[in-house]
Amino acid sequence: MEPKISRRQLGRLTVAAASLTAFGGMTNLVGAQEPIQSTRLGEVPTTGGLRPGPLGANPPASEATPGVVPVSIRIEKAQVDAQVEIIEIVEGVMQNPTGPWVVSWYKETPKPGAIGNIVMAGHLDYWDVGPAVFYNITVLTKGDTVELTGEDGETFTYAVDWIRNYDTANAPIQEIVGPTEDENLTLITCGGPFDYANGVYLQRTVVRTTRVTV
């Protein structure tokens, strides 16, 4: 019998979502289930928007829509101080963050400063690295703050409304990543039980926040 793989050896973010007409008719936002490829980037970089990553310090501009492209995210209570990368939804599939210490912003969702539901994702843990950028996200409670910094240097502050776990197979898609009427930010990572046979988490942890003036 082969030994079981620990949670710290196989971290996986896959998001179940569907039918988002506001984002161009996406129909199936289920991440692929194949094992992630290790980057062996185990050392935590230095700080936020200046840390090295797939985009460098100056990510390319997104389409000319309201708001500003995010470049870093800070969540003091959860010990998050990370670069934000721009990532896409490809043929209805939300692509996974490219490494353990970067947070992904899906460019099909709004930018900070615009009305709607900004969607970001990060790994909970990562093969050959251990705890990753969103490892402590479950410590957040209502009222805790999340800060996004845009490419123009402006900081946007959001307060936690709720944090919930959803079964991947039957998550309420529209509630999680659908459009909203306020300036919201939704953070997604793995959660719940770990399926050792398939090397995946069976739930997703979702944090919903709303922009506040500070």
C-alpha cells in the first residue's frame, strides 16, 4: 500500500462555478483536477506589491473599464501580504494561481473602485511548500479588514461580511461569484476535508467582503 499524501504535500484550488451571464455566459468554472506542478518556491518573499512573481512589480493594464488594476493584497489578521497577479477564466474554467504566495485576480471580474463582485483566489497549501498564502484565512471574522492596492498606489479597504465553506460539487455559484450591486470582494481557497485518494479538497472556503471608507 502506498503511503498517504499529507495535506501539505498536495494543495489544490479548484473552483466550481456556472452560468455567469454578466461575465460573458460562462458555463463551467470547474478547475482541472490533475496534480499541481511544484515550483519549489518555498521561501516567503519580502513584501506585497514589490515581491517577485509572474507579473513583476508592474502588471499589464487590463481593459479600459472603471476602477484600477490591483497589484497587492494585505490582510493583517490572516498574515497575508502578497502580490496580485492577473489571471483569466479560460473556456469557463477559473485558472489556478500560479504559485503558493501569489493571489490571483480574475480579470473578467470588476476592478477595485468599481461596482460589482471582485473575485480573487489563493492556495491554502502547496506541494513541497506547506502552508501557502491563504493558509490562515479561516481566522477572519465579520468586520476584519482586507486591503487592496491598485497600480496607481490607491488603497481600497474591505470589511468581512461572512466566511463560509461550500461543497465543491454543489456550491451556490451565483451567490459566490455572481455580480453584486455593491463594491464587493470575494476571496476563494480550498477548505473542508481532504480527499487523499484523489489529492483534492472537497470544499471551498469563501470570504465575502464589502468596501468601507476608513
